[in-house]
Amino acid sequence: MSTKAVSLFDREILGKALVDSIVKLNPRQQLKNPVMFITLIGAILTFEQLLTPKEPFGYVLQVALWLLFTVIFANFAEAVAEGRGKAQARSLRSTRKQLVAKRRRADGSLENVDASQLRRNDVVVVVAGEVIPGDGDVVEGAASVDESAITGESAPVIREAGGDRSAVTGGTTVLSDSLSIRVTADPGEGFLDHMISLVEGASRQKTPNEIALTILLSALTVIFLLVIIALKPFGTYANVPFSITALIALLVCLIPTTIGGLLSAIGIAGMDRLLQRNVLAMSGRAVEAAGDIDVLLLDKTGTITLGNRQASDFVPAPGVPSERLADAAQLASLADETPEGRSIVVLAKDLFNLRGREIGRPHTFVPFTAQTRMSGIDIPAHGGQAMRTIRKGAADNVQAWVEAQGGTCPPTIVDAVADISRQGGTPLVVAEGREVLGVIFLRDVVKGGIRERFAELRSMGIRTVMITGDNPLTAAAIAAEAGVDDFLARATPEMKLARIRAEQGSGHLVAMTGDGTNDAPALAQADVGVAMNTGTQAAKEAGNMVDLDSNPTKLLEIVNIGKQMLVTRGALTTFSIANDVAKYFAIIPAMLVGAFPAIGPLNIMHLASPRSAILSAVIFNAIIIIALIPLALKGVKYRPIGAAALLQRNLIIYGLGGIVIPFIGIKFIDVLINALHLV
Amino acid sequence: MNHGNGWVQLALYIGALLLITKPLGLYLLQVLDAKGKTCVDPVVRPIERLTYRICGIDPEAEQSWIGYTFSLLAFSVTGLVFTYVILRLQGRLPLNPQHLPSLNQHLAFNTAASFTTNTNWQFYTGEATMSYLSQMVALTLHNWTSAAVGIAAAAALVRGLSRASAKTLGNFWVDLIRISYYLLAPIGFAFAIFLVWQGVPENFLPYTVAKTVETHADQTIVQGPIASQIAIKMLGTNGGGYSSANAAHPFENPTPLSNFVQMLSIFAIPSALTFYLGRMVKQPGHGWAVWSAMFVLFLGGALATWSAEAAGNPIHQHLGVGPADGNMEGKEVRFGVFDSSLFATITTDASCGAVNAMHDSFTPLGGMIPLFNIQTGEVIFGGVGAGLYGMLIFVVLAVFIAGLMVGRTPEYVGKKIEAYDVKMAMLALMVLAATILGFTAWASVAKWGLAALGNAGPHGFGEILYAYSSCVGNNGSAFAGLSGNEVHWDDTTGFAMLIGRFLMMIPILALAGNLGAKKVIPASAGTFRTEGITFVVLLIGTVLLVGALTFLPALAMGPIVEHFLMRAGTLF
């Protein structure tokens, strides 16, 4: 999806939202939101008062209309949020043109079928220039794929059978070669389908915190309903016949319509903000959980350090000239296409002017394998020159290789290895035959600014754990340099899973990123598991979010969005409840002053007349919803300044502000409607 | 009037309260732990063991929240029935030298409910209605047990907060016995001795009939086992007076010192329970934060009542009453404006309900503060136990709403506050509001309700509102002026008291069980800390806002209108 952020008030979205906010007046839909349902009933009852007018028709009509507007405004907020989601969904869907897929029959021949006919485990063949018809795993072949339709990133990526780069997403285009793909999702159940229905609001379920908040708001509504119902007999006692219009106006002003009207918009907007950052969330629950995360498991490579390590130094063994070490290291790295290998060749050239060269006689390169953890070169004896076998690799393995030939590893090398590790580097030991020549210092480059980022996380109460395959010494040094709180060295997928379980066991909520199939159990176990889009289908299915940009640092933004959503809810709830103080001061004196003129001084806002006071409060109550829609959609900014300071700040803005603002607002409206002679 | 004396007394009172909070709190930690050790162990421990053996209680066996609640309710219902039966049979039972008759069924129900619920609302005149047996067995018994039940419920809630992944909340029977034996009995005994020293009678003699000096009329002088009853009525925040004049009676409250110590004893256990809370959740600052919120609410109320009463009534002043005297109507001259105002604030903060002045005769605003104190749900120190668990409801709400503003799912002492917890907390608040407003609305338009009114207009309405607030809040003090003891009044207030007590306790124990079963999330820099000034302000704001939003219209129809009418020259 081309994820240009939809502007806050896109004309097209607003137009459609206006229509939707009327359609949503359907009482059956309102029943889902008790606060707005009560408001709607109140509006209807007030309209009914028009049939038997005991008060001026125009006044009752205005109150009734504003009550109705209150509901419409709340509907509008929800519709705008949904509209933004739908706009995103439309751009997602546009990648889903009617596609014809080449499905492989049991006998191996191909047949053309409509993409919507594809079922799980069907195998399709896609050749260069064609669009991949559905989510799946590559079972045969390798190809470059343009995923810009999904990620917005124009550089093509390699997708190949086996390994961690086997997953492809429907809607992306094969640029070269061809792929056989096993479809992994039935039509309508793919990742995109799921996301589309989520952002459209169709399959949106209330999150746990939203449910708790709805209970609170409903209970408050019930309490205020009791307060208003009891007022009627109180009035009878005091010989003050309260009008139904005034009672309903007071009720609607008291019940938390502001947060009640904006609550679902806040939730939808949260999902939407994630989407704008190219993250697909499988549920609103996951977004909410992101706000609660207090442990982050971060892969070292790519997140904390730049992907590649660079050779920075040669440390020769005693009696070995540096140049000889560099020469052997360069020979051993000639066929090594990894960035590390290339950096060794370059370093040897830079330091000793050794050029990549033709060896000039038969030779075999020994590739790196996970078992040997070494690579190198074998040059058989030829024309009087002795046989040369050169290896470079992990210290333990090279030492074992040397010792197997009867050699020994000098203690200075052991020291050098430990020293490099301590400095956060990766030592590669180089040996020729039974002789250890020295150590190559591969340096990990910690990303700029990452340290500050972690400090910020710490102040948010989030602990970072670095996951690395490095040995503990190396890991400790990088951890110290990057400023992470803890690290997991020589990590295996099992260790990751165990670590997550242990953290959860002691009450923490854990987030992690992963891409490989072997990450799947840990991704499933984590409270927030973000799978990289480049990863395997298994990883994507195990996690509850997918990052289309495959950027592990994105986790930090996800946490921020989760927090922002919770802060917004709390802030608007506080604001909504605090507003009631001023509304009481507007309406209660207005209701009583007729019977007890002595209470005049209680009208501290000096509102012009009882009717204008009630109408002003109702109008304020309605338009504050509209006024707060931008805040609900954009979210209250989360500031990593620590819980105490943040609470204090928000309490002053939304608590104190919530008490003061309506006094000003209601007074202003009162002046206005009296100037316009509306009452 | 000498305000200096008031300030000095207030300072002394605050100092004394602070002084006893920690030691008593430490003592509570031992009492509320089945394996706790106290200084009275050598005497009490054998009796405690014997009680367990006779009752077949296994002190090691803890109960789930359902088991705990069931035991608590079973015990309370038994006590309710027991008292009802004794009151109904009083005329035929011994220890009745005045030959007082049995009570009718409505009054017996009302009184039984009243004492079972720690309310001690009295629709009767103690000295003219209750035999010595009824006073000592049927009523004083509840003064002990209802206090112990309240403390037990609070202890269960605090255990729920302090435990992680726990299935049990303690054993109700053990709590009941230990609170009675280790806490109420020794302190109550010492307090009674103190009162006897101050001049409170403790005997079984029939009332003395004396000839008055001037007119040679017969005067009946009340006596009996008063000191022991007073001790527990204050300590257990019961408040039911031995005589109808309650703590204004010279035999109940003879000296300035007895007045001071009685006021202190009302707040003693509620205040110490906040310390207990802090220690149990391993966050002493939280206990003190809750204490501070209660304290600020108390101080504000006391100063407001004092200033309203000291300002007096402008109408009286037009008639020549010196403005410096303040409002002395309905006050015992021995105590004057300050001690009456302070006592009124304390007794309504703490759901005690003992009075040393007639709240009905306070100025409208001076009387509104005690009324509003009750309507906050009796959480300003509150009844023994009930004050703490009531306040913790507000803590849960404050944490839930404001906790979101730090960007996390709200948590309280490491426990996530989720839908179920919010539901239980709001249920308790809804019960409070619905019962007070519902009964008040009914009585204010019903014939039976209006027939009982001694005063018209907003003041009469205030009396009705006060009566139901006091009953639901289990306070027990009254705006006099209601000629109660009528079938409807007896029954409605009786139910109000039962609802206010038990329909509040059940959701709270459910909350305790649910919180206790949760895992504890370790605190971090991102955690909303439930201590410090911000939290105290937040908690005070929540209590005031919820109380005000619920009861402001009702208060407006009563004392607030009355206040403005008084300023305009109308009295009721």
C-alpha cells in the first residue's frame, strides 16, 4: 500500500462521514454505546415535548436539536476515523486487481484459474512481470520481487525457496526469474484481507481496556440517570416543577458524552496510526498491549548495530609479521562475499597494499558452514611450492583445527581474542596449517543515536534486552556501548522463548521482533510479536503484528503508539468528567432560581437567563465533541518524561483544564446566543 | 469568641492522631496476621486457642473470597436474628429493673439492622426503651462484632492487594476472633477504665429518682454500664449512645479530656489501618498518601464547619445575639462552637455517629459538611475497616482514570485494573448513590415521609436526605426533627443500612479475591506511583468529584437553598 498519511480532514472522507453519521443514528447501532444511546433517547423525549409545549417552542426545539447533534457529532467522529481507515484499505485493495493465476495440476501441468479460486496448499507459478496472486511460501526458485505495492520501498528484494526469505505477499510483482509458490491462505483470509477488515472497523472488537472504560462510563451514566430521576420527586417536595426539557438537558450534560462519543474513534485512530507507519496489527488488543510493554527483546544486528561488522585491525601472533597475517587473511577471504569478508580484503589492501590477485594455481575455497564455523582456502602443493591450507574463523574452532594437526594456540592469541571480545569486537583467528598467524579484529558499529533512544525507553520504564549470537564478552561490550539494560548472548531460538517466559512469569510484558521460522514460537509467546515482512510466513502468522518495512527499530514506535492511545483515552475521560462541575453551576441555579430567587448568587457565571443557561450548557456539551475530534484522531502526544511528571502534566491540562474550560465556553456561548436572540 | 483555643485544640488533636497511627498500625499488623505476636499474648493466646477448639476452627485454613464472604454474611445474619429475638422478648428477660416492654417488630428490625451494620441509628430513646440486658448483650455485642467484621473485611481486601496469584484472603473466623480479643477488648477495657476515672458511671443500679431543688419535680437520673459501652461505641465507630443525648450527656462525656480522647478514639483504628495498608503492600508511602488524602478532607471539612458555625446565623444576630458567640443553638455550652464543630466533622467522617451537639441545629452550611462527609461514602478515615475499603474503591477509580494518562493499562500496587475490577468498584458506588437517592426521593413525596417532618421546606428535605445518607453510610447520626419510629421509616432505614453495609462489602470482597489472584507487575519508571502529592491531590479530587456530582442536586435542594434563604431572612 502506498502509505501516504491521509490528511486529518480529507474532503472526501468528511463528506462520506457526514452521511455515515446520520446512518449511524439507527438505535440498534447506538445500543453498543450506552452513553450515546441515553443521549439519543433524551433527544427523542425532548422532541416529544414539542407536542405539548409548556415552554417556548423555539427553546425546546433548540435543546432537542442540540441533543440530537450531540449524537450525530459522536457518530461523525467515529465515521471520520473509519473513513480514514477505509481510505487506507482502499489503497490496500487496489493491489488486488482481478488476477489470473497459473495453478499447477497434480500431473505438473499448469492451468489458468482466477486468483479468487486459489485455496490453501495450491501451488502456483509466477514468472517475471506477473503479480503474485496470494500470500504464500516459495517452494521452488529464486527471484527478485518488487514489493513497493505493500511497503512503498522501491528497491526489489530477493525471495527464494527455503530459508528465511521464502514468504511472498499477494499483490507484489516478480521482476526476474520465476517462482513456484505454495499458497498459505484461502481467499479472504490473507494478511491483507484481515487488515482491511480491521481498519474498516468491520471486525473491530473492543479491547480489554476499552471494555473496562465502557463499564466505567456506563456505570457513571446509570448514577447520573438516578440523580436526575430522583430530582423530579425532590422538585415535587419543594413545589418546583422541573421541566422534562431541563432534566434531560442536565442528564445529557452530566453523562460522559465527550469520551463516550470519542472512545471508538480513538481506538480506530490508533490502528490507523500504526498503518501509516507500515505496521499491520492483527488486533486492537495487540496495539493496546504495546503500550504496556516493559521489556523489549531486540536483535543486535540491524537494530542496535549496523548490519555489518568491519575489519579494523590485524593482531599478529608473536614472531609473525603483520603483513603475512594480512596476506593469509586476504587469501582466506577472497571468495567470502559477506560484507565482513570483503572488509578484510579491503583492510589488507589499505594497510599493506595487498591487492586481490590471481593465485595462479589450482585451489579450492572452503566455504563457511554452521558446523565448522570456519572458511578458508586450500592450495595444493604445486611446482615446488608447499601446500597451503588457510583457515579463518571462530577462535574455538580454529584452535581445535590447529590442535588436530598437532599445533598449539599461543597464549597471546588467547589473550588477544578475549581482549577484542571485551571491546565488543568479533575476533576471527587466522591459521595456516598448524601455525596460528593472528587475529582479525572485526568491529561492530553501533547505530548513531541508539544510546539516547534506550535512555528514553528507560525513562518510560521499559527495559531493553539485546539478543545476539555473539559470545558473552562481545555481547557485554556492545551492550555497554549501546546502553541496553541486559543482553542474551549466544542466543538460540529456545533461549529466546525461555527468556520471554521467564520475564512474563515475573509479571513483565514482552515485545520482540523476529523473522525466521525458528522465531515463530517466541513471536507467538511474546505479548507483542512483530514479524518482519521479509520473514517467513510462519513467523508472520505467529506474531500479532507485521512490519512491512522490516525495520526492527519500528518496535519503539509501536510502543509509542500504544501508549499514545491509552493516554488519549485517559485524558479525554478526565476532561469529560471534570467538565461536569461547570455544567452543574450553569444548570442547577437555572432550575432553582424561579422558585428560590435568593439563590441568584449561585449563578457565578452570570448567565443571562435560566433558559439561555441550559441551552448554553447543552451546546457546549455538543460542540466540545467536534472540537476534540482532531485530538482523538491524532492522539495526545506521549512524552517520555517518566510517569510522575507525565501524570502531573496531563492532570493539569485535562483535569484542571477540564474544570476551567467549560466555564469559559458556556459563558461565551451564553453571550452569543443572547446577542443573537435565540432564547 | 476565642479562636486561639480552637486552633490549639486542633493542633493537639492532629499531633495526637499522628502519634498513635504508627504504633497502632504496627500492632494491627500483628493482630491481623494469624501468626502475629503481641504483648498481650500470655493472657489472650490461651483464650484464643480455646475458642478455636470449642468452635472447631482451624486457624491455618484460609478461605477463598467466596468462603470469606459467606462466613461474614452467615455471622452477621445470625447476629441480626439474635438481636431481633432479644429485643422482641425484652419484657420477659432478666436484667430489666425499669420493666421496659418488648419492642415492636419494625423497631426491633430497624435496631437489629442498625447495630449489625455498625450504624447504630437509633429510632428510640436508649434509656427509655432498652433494658440493661438489651444494652449489654443485644446491642453492645454488635458494637464489638460489627466493628470486628468491618476491620476483617478491610484486612481481606488489603491481603488481596498484597498477595500475588493467591486463591485465599485469610480466615474470617480467625480475623473476627483476633480483632475482638487482641484489638478491641484490651484497648476497650483500658479506655473504659479511663472513662470511669473521668466520671462516667459503670454500674447495674436502677435509675435514681431525685427531687429537683427548685420545683421539687421528680428527675430520673440515668445510669448503668455506661463506660464500657462508650468505650466501644467510639473505638468501633459505632456511635449509638447509651442515652439519647449521646456524647452531649454529662455522664457519657463528662470532661474536656474525655471529649478529646473520645474524638481521638474514633479516628484511631481507621487511621492505623492506612499504616497497615502501606506496610502490607510494601509501599509505606502509599499508606501515608491515603492517610494524607483522608486528613486533608477531614481538615477542610472541620475548618468549613467551624467557620460556618462561628459565623453564626445573621437572623439571630439581628435579634441581638452577639456575632462573636457564633451559632450556639443545639450545642452543649460545655463544648461550645469549636468542639461541637470538630466532633461533628469527626463523627461524620468516620461513620461513628456519636454526637455531642445537634447537627440539625447547625447553620445550613455547617450542617451540610457533616452530611456531605457521610455522602462521600464514609471514606474520610471512615468506619473501622469500612473507611479503608471504601477509600480503596476511590483509589481504584482514581488509578483507573488517571493511570491511563501515563500510557499504560492502569495498575494498582502492581495489579492490573481490568473490566471486572472496575465493575465491582462501580457497583459499590452505584449501590451507595441509588439507595440514598432512591429512598430520599420516595420519602420526600410519600405521606409517611412528610408526616414525620418536624421542619418544613429545604430543612425538612435536608433531614430526610441526612437520615438516608446516614443509614446507607452506616453512620447513625441524625438531623433530629424527624419523628421516626414509624413502620415505613423503620423498614426503609433498616433496609438502607443493610444495603449500605453488605451490598457494599460483597463487591469489595469480590474485588479483593480478583485482585489477589492477579500477578504482580514489577514497578518501573513508567508505573503510576500511588504515593506523593500528585496522587494525594488526585485521590481527593476523585472523592470530591464523585461525591459532588452524585449529590450536588440533592444538596442544592436542601442545605444550599436553605443557606441562601437564611441570608435572605427565612428560617425553617
